[in-house]
Amino acid sequence: MVASSRVGAVGEPPPALSARCIVSPAFDGIFFIGSPLLAVAVVLGAVQLLPAWTVKSYVLTYMAVGHHVPTFLRAYGDRDEFDRNRFRLIAIPLLVLPVLAAAYWIDARIIALIFVWDQFHFVRQNYGMMRIYDAKAGARTNTRINLEQWLCFSAFVAIVSHSDFYTHVYAETFFDLGVAIPGWVGTALGDASIALALGISVLYVAQHASRLARGEPVSLPKLVLFTTTYGCWYYAYVVLSDPFLSYPISSFFHCLQYDAFAWSYSHNKARGAPEAERGAVIRYLYQGRHVWAYVLAIFAYGAFSMLGHGLYPILVLNSTTGVLHYYYDAFIWKVRRPEFTRYL
């Protein structure tokens, strides 16, 4: 998600806190900014009652797989979105499904490469939400180099390269594919990633200090979101570094943020868009009194995946919806479109 943004006049009073939020201070505090902290509390609390592998299975099916559903509701249930991308929404699934089915049939280890796209998708969502908060505050990046995007990706790579859990996952994945990565490569990547992230952080802080000095708006919710998100990733991947809990914590808050964002946007569209732009799915599922149906649809797909766990057709289906989720999100949530200024 990459937001367009308006420029606030120098010296102009900042908008009220509610106007600087995506939905409201309370909603954003729970589902966007505070969700990383909530994820840590829920997952670590759950392992006091259930085995860690069970908690991991529940998060990865009911939430990670389940959160593909809002993407498909948006792509196929939102009438004008489907009309805008009709060819891609019909042609691409017909291409992806047989390719993944063949990959599973030939060697399921090939599918592990999707994991890299999954991590890229995590960071892009965080970056997109930060840009939306900037737009809400009336801020805009005027530099040719997008420091915010560099900051998000460099900080994530630095965290992952210092995670015992993730370095093992990546090393094992590439080894299974016949690529042995020497130990010195990982050490060099770790050192370089820290140096790059620190350098970009200094430039980023200087950039925002300059904005404040010129009286330009800076989004506080954006900065808090970055802090909670990357603080949680550091805790989950580096401090905790647990094969059963690190990824579920990250996946939990990523999915919660996505489901809540998709709901809030489509709910606004269900209330404000002409009927011709909405379609029956948007009109029904995204009414406030039908939020239960939206949540049920997400958990129903997760339950279906849980019941069919390990079966070839379900593995192919889940991987297909996952790949399409990553791909579709690159264009169905392009918030530069004027439509988003009306419903976001």
C-alpha cells in the first residue's frame, strides 16, 4: 500500500488526532499500532495453555491462511475493482494454479521460495500503512530517495540476518534446493545490514528533524507504528527466536492489521459508494451489523485448511491463494487512486 499525500502549509495547525488516524484513535491503537504488542501477549499467553506447535498451527491456518479471504472479497466482490482488473483477476489464477500443482508434484521444496515473497509482503504492508499515516497528517516526501522505504527494508533485513531462527530457515531452504551458503556470507550480510540500517536511520531522523524545524507535519502515529512493529519483530526473531513462536507472532499482527484495514476501507465504501460500484458482497458483508459474517468467512477458510492439512489438493489451494494474495495486494490497494481519498 503506497499512499498519495497532500502537503500541509508551513505553520498550519496539525489536524486533530482523529483525523490523523486511519479509522479512530481507539481502533488504530488496537488493530494497527498496538497489534504487535497484542500479538506477543496473545501468543505467549496461549502457550501457557496449549502446546507451542498447536498455537503455531492455529495462527498459521485460522489467521495466516484465513487472511487471504479479504483479498478475494476485495478483488472479486468489489464490482468496480473487478471491472478495473478483469483480465488479471481471471488470467493469473489460471496460470498460477497449474504451476504450483506441478511444483508440489515434482518437488515440494520449490514452494519454499514463496517464503521470501511472504517476508517482502510483510514489510510492504508496514511501509504502506506508514505512508497512509503521513498522508493523513498532510506530509509528503520531497526527496528523490525514499528513505522511509529504505528504512523499512534495511531494518527488517538487519533483524532477520541476526535471527538464529531465520538464518537457519533460509540456510536449510537453500540447502534443500542444492545451494550451500558459506558461513562467512551470513556473517558479512549481518554486519553489512546493521551498518546500512544504522546509516539510513541517521538520515531518516535528520530528515524528520528538518521537517519539524521547517514547521512541516510529521505523523506521530506513523513513528509509533514503526516502533511497535520493528520492536516486535526484533523481540520475536532475535530475542525469542523460537521455531514455534517467532513466525506466529509476526503473522498474528500482520493478519490482524490487514483484516482490520480491509474491513474499515470496504465498510466505508459500502456506506458511501454508489450501488453500481459496490456489488452484493460489499453491500452485505461490510455493513456494521454483519461484521460477524466477515470474521466467519476468514475463520471458515482457516478451518477448511486445518481440516485438510497435509492433503495435496489443500496444499495446492492454500499456496495458490497465498501467491495470489501477495500479487493482488500489489495493485488492488494502490491508494494513490482518487477513490481512496473518499473511503480511507
